Amino acid sequence: MSNANSLVILDFETTGLSPNQGDRAIEIGAVRLINGEVTEEFQQLMNPGRRVSSFIEEYTGISNHMLKDAAPCSQVMSDFVDFIGDDNLVAHNASFDRRFLEAELTQISADYSGQFSCSLLLARRVFQDAPSYSLGKLIRYLGIKTSGEFHRALFDAQVTAKLWLALLEEIQQKTQLDSVPFVLIEKIVKTPKKSVSALFARY
């Protein structure tokens, strides 16, 4: 049974909000956790084949000049499929990253076999008193130290990994489990907020 502390945490920077509107990935960052330790990192810019807007340049700090010589999306995503292997995946606000992952993999006729979970949905259930569930505000709320710039993919993935480990620690305290199985994460995320403490009590 797979543990929730051994998986790949990823983050995309993109040309916009929706691959259905033709938006593409321009950067991917990921970290591999094994038994709660970061053992590997993956970061690459990727050329989407067209210019990105000035808004995206400003928001991400990724300029058209930086993307000019980057490898095409197809090559980077092919490398990324090799990186993730069969691991389960996590992202903050995973529905966004999952859409882009699946859209980019469809372009190269590839797929992934792990489950995909969301640190934002998990945080809503585990830290119910948090004032906000944006990545930056959650990190501040939990007093997690970071140094770097949000909205670059690898930094966001590294920070999400710290958040994820804080979530697992909290779940372990509430359930007295030695380690948290990934199937429990999937259960928590699907449980209404008011029923989460009863779920923990059952463990």
C-alpha cells in the first residue's frame, strides 16, 4: 500500500488558465519525496511555440526571451513522464495542474498511472481555521520558512512539499498512525469538512 510521504509534487506555470482555450505549459517544477525526504527535483522551461502575454511575463517572471531557447513542450513532457514513473502525484489546487498535465500528455500520446491528489483540498479539511488556502498564506499561517519567489514552478513545488509534510504530520497526530496511507488522503479529501474529525477518530 503506497504511503502519502513517497510521491511526486508538481507545479506548472502556463500561458493562461485553460488548455481547452489553447493555453500551454511554459514551465514545470517537481520534487520527489521518499519517506518524507526530498530526493530528486525536476525543473524545465518549455517553449509553447508562441509568445506569452505581458501579464504572464510579469506574473511568473518567465519572459519570451527566456522561452526562446527552451526545449519544446513535447520534449520536456516526455522527460517528465520518465521522471514521475508510477508515483502518485500532488499539486496545490490540483484540478488546474491536472488539466495541464493531461492536456500536455495527450499531445505526446502519453499517460500517467498514479493517483492525483490536492494539497489545497486536504488543507481545507485538516486546517479548518486557516484564514486562506492560497499557498503563500497557508505557509505563513503554519509558520513554514521559505526563501524564493512564488509563481516559479520549482519553488512552488518545493513549498507545496513542505505544506504536504505539515499536513501529514497533523493527520498522524490526529489518527495516531505511524504513517499515512495514500488511500486515507483520498478519503479525507472526499469527506465533508464537518465529518473529518469523526473520520480521524475511526483511525
